[in-house]
Amino acid sequence: MKADLHIHTSFSCDGIHSPKEIINSAIEKGIDCVCITDHNEIRGAVEAMKFSFDKNILVIPGIEILSKSGDVLAINVKKLIPDGLSLKETIKEIRKQKGIAVIPHLFDPTVLNFKGIIREVLETKPDALEILNALSFFNFSNKKVSKFSQKKDFPFTAGSDAHRKEFVGSAYIETFEKVSSEKDLIDAIMNKKVKIGGDHQGFIKAVKNVLHFDKKRTLKYIYLKAKN
């Protein structure tokens, strides 16, 4: 199974395509599973799950949450978790829903977050690190987090961080064994029975990926990051 675990829809402040368009794109590209992780929003994931009900793709609900220390991907959660909690509190709330907490784009210098995050990651022990983010403007950040993950023995994930349908599936994890449910996939991640697929998009494509956005909502999001 190929699973892209970091995707945004038009329900995100910086997404452009609808959940339906995202799912159709994933199917066309041979992606078997997606996690919709809109910023502080669950409606896109719910809509994607409804649309995919009779289709050959597993859709996992998720959220990208802005903690006090930076972004956290909540994989397999169905209820909103508020922004602005500490990293420890955010992880706790994700686990209450039997989801897993993944730290995305850990060393990306263009992300306005993660003040003292390395120390917090080691203290709070999130469930996994995203070691390939196709959207990262500079690929050295992916390489750095991959080495960090290996050194500290963290489980890992990967995702396209797509904000447009054409970038869906540009990075993903592939499982070694058959997966038929969210639980199966989470077990595979936590037991490191996955490998990384896809690649970094490169700077030009990364810029195109995020070129469209809702200015008011995005500026508010950037302000909250800077404030944290």
C-alpha cells in the first residue's frame, strides 16, 4: 500500500482543490491511502471520506495543528483539537482519539515555528517524524530529519504536503504488508514496517504548490506561528 499522509484541501487556508478532486487525483496516481490534514479543520477529511466510500482508496481523517512549538500532524483523528496548546498537551489530545502525533517538516528553515523543538521532541516523544516532506523548499531539511530519526530511533512517515491536486502522491510511505484499515497502517508505522517513496519536489514546484492561498486566513495563521 502507498499512503500519502500529509495533504491539504480547499478547506485549508492554503489549499486550492476540493476533497473530491484530491481523491480522484490520488486514485489516478495509484495512491492507495491518503490522510487529509487541513489546518485546524476536519471538514475536508470528512467530505473526502464520504466521497471515497465506494472507491478503492482508504481515506484517513487528520488535522495539522499549530501547537505552541509548531505544527503537529494528527493522524486518524475525527474531532478538532485546538491550536495553541503545548506540544505535550497536543500529543495527549491526539492520543485520546487513538490517533498518532507526527512532527512534520522538522528542520525546514522556511517554517516559522519550532522554538526549542528538538529538546521538546526528545522529552515528549511524539509517535513519529515526517522524514520526507515533498513540499520542503530545501531538501537538506528532509535529509537532516531522516538522520535524526534514525539516530533517535523514531518511527517515520512521509507526505506530499500537497496544496494542489497535481502534487498529491509526490511523497508517501509504502507498507511491507497488506493494510486494510487505519489501525493496520498505524501498526505498520509504529513497527517501522514501511519504506519511503517519492521524492522532494524542488524549489520551483514547492513555490507553485503554495502559490494559491486565502490571504486573510493565511496571514492569521502566520501571525499565530510568529506569536508562538
